[in-house]
Amino acid sequence: MSFGLRFTFNDGPLSSAIAALRDRGEDLGAPLREIGEDMVTVAQRSFELHASPQGVIWKPSWRAINEGGTTLVKSGRLRDFITYLVDAAAAAVEVGSNTFYARIHQLGGTIRAKGKALRFRLGKDTIFVKSVTLPPRPFIGASPTDVDRWADIARDYVAGFGPSGARTGGTR
């Protein structure tokens, strides 16, 4: 993963459910994988809504305004290559992308030419500039509703019900 954000669940709304699973000696892998899959869905939803997971609308890109299309979706690679990694020992999930440009789009920043200039196409014209500043357009993150849903997933495992209500061994 080239860029990712790590979510740890040792405090906040998920902490008591995670602690209960640990206290029972249960593997955190299954609930964290279910949460990781949902985190990917949340990130992909950002591309549909053109907004951060918290609902902040992205500033439209120059390309989307002038050439048509959608901000952050030219080839679809950024949206389509979001994945997650589970670290059950640390009660953490990392969600991110293997695209080299994921970080600059998530956080924003300035891209400076390593040589004389950056070169890009503007319609039929070729433009040369020393730098380009991109605004942040976060696509990885969580709203309070997302965190509540993840806590519900963990509580389902504590109660003995995993994905789709399947019995996992706890009590209800």
C-alpha cells in the first residue's frame, strides 16, 4: 500500500467491544476484516458523492471542469484500488491505495518540478509551470455514523453474531 490511514480501536466507541473480545481470547481478525471491508466501501462512496467521508464537498478539479468527467476519477484507478490491511494484534485497520498519487489527493499539497518545469496538456495546448498546488480531497476517513456502524459490528461479535447474524460462539 503506497498510502494509507491507520485506524486503531483502543479508545473511542469501539474500545469496549474490542476489549471484550480480547478478554475472551477471541481473534480480532474477523471483526476487523468486516470493518476494513466497510472502510473500503466508505472510501468508494466518497467518489460517488464527490465529498469526504465527513460530507465535505471536494473542490472540483480543473480537468473535471474543463474536460468533463468527475473529480479524482479519470481512469478510475484511485477509486478502484482502495484496499485494507488488518493488524489484529494492535486492534487496527489500515485503509489506503497503492496508487502513487493517493497521498497528494487525500492531503493536498504542492507538486514542484524536479527539472525546469512540470508539463501538462490544457485542451490542445501544452503548459509548463514550476509548481501546481492541489487542494485536499479526502476520500479515506470516517463520519460519526461510520464509527457507530463499526462499533455495532464489533458488538455483534461480542454477542456471538458475526457477518449477517451468523453465530460465532459468544452469547446473546
